[in-house]
Amino acid sequence: MTDAHPTAPTRGEVPRDTLIRWLNEYLNVPGIQDLSQNGLQIEGTDVIRRVAASVDSSAKTIQHAADAGADLLLVHHGLFWGKALPITGPHRTRVRTALMADLNLYAAHLPLDAHPEVGNSAMIAQALSLQGAQPFAEWMGTRGGWYGELPFEQSLQDFADRVQKLTGEICLVHGGGIPTVRRLGIVTGSGAEYIAEAAALGLDTLLTGEPEHKHFHDAFEYGVNVVYAGHYETEVFGVRALAAKLEEEFGLPWQFLHHPTGL
């Protein structure tokens, strides 16, 4: 990862290729291995004046971006994932919708999960005032989570209520550890596989997105509390922060397209 801040060009209207180069550098896209084909996935108009951001790239989301007059749609979950996919069925509809609208589609999966400034886990860590945050939860050579200490000890229920207010999602709580929270790990999306690592780091609680049946017993056998706050709801933070960063750097207006999955 890199903390570099590339020089931004003229505000309010940015050539597409200039903006894509800036995003790739800021997010360290070339340096992060991932199943997602991160970066510009669909090429659209040559000039970017308006940005939309969303977690997913469904046909509904892409059409929403087009209807909103966006020139660039930033997503966390793009359309292309490590292997060739025939342009048929719903996939054809998604691609065609973007092409017909001359809409640029930019995906940032693991580069956004891991980013220390605008990443999903980093933004939640900041919102929870996590102290002494350090990266953990390695996947394909990149650590996408953060762990540290909360400013004060709180009950597991109070912590879950706090997370619910932050995400808007009713949390599922597996109380496998002590009834209080102080040492916390955060892995957004799908992070139940890191329960063992959380235990090895001496964390009492792991905050993540969606539960997986195969990891149900891990929380209780490793003695770690796990708070599940929703895959979608824990990953709205990164794309919103990235879009806000583009407004800060380039003066580009943006809007978040909210299409929750309930998962």
C-alpha cells in the first residue's frame, strides 16, 4: 500500500485517463493481488464531471448511476472476477447498461478494503475511535483488517448497539468470549475466517459482516466474541470515502447509491 497523494489536475472536470491513473496510484491497484479485476472495468465517456458510488454493480445500480447523470461509477464489487465471463444473461444486461450510458465503471475490492485512509475497515475503526490500529487479516498477500483498542471498555451488548447505530443493521452477536469489549478487530464483508487470528492476537471481539456456518463454532471454541453487522452495511464506508476524496481532490460532485441487500 502507499500513502502517496498524486498531484490533482484542474478541479471540476477531469479527463478520464487522468482520473483513472490517480485512482490506481492512490489505491495501489497494481501492487495488490486480488480475484477482482480492480481498476477501470468498463470504459465510458472521456471526461468525468460527476461521480456515483455504490457497493455493488447490479443492473439496477448501474441504471441508477446513468439516470443520475454520473460519468463514473465507483463500486466495491465489480463485474469481473478473475476469469472470463460470457457476456450473456444478467451479465450482458449490466455491461450493456453501462455502455449505452457511456458510463465508466471502476472497481476497487481488496485495494479499498486495505486502504489506510478510505478503506472500509479503516473508516469503521475511525468511527469507533480505535486506538493503536494495526493491520491484520491477510488475504492474497494483503492485510485488509485493522485491530486495536477502544478508548474504554464496554459491554458486548452496548458495543453491538453502537455498531447498529453506525451501520443501520441489526447485529447478530455470537458471545464466544468475555462479556466486555476492549481489544477489537475489524474485517468488513466476509471475515469470519479470521476468528482464530483474532484469538492469537489476544482480541476479545471481532467485528465483521456476514456469518458463515463453517465458522460458527470457532467463536466459542477460540473464546472470541463476533459481531456480524452485514456484508453490505460494513462495506458502504469505503466507496463513500473514496468518492468524497475525489470531490476533495478534483471538485467532482458525487452521490451514494444505496441498494442494500440485507446480507
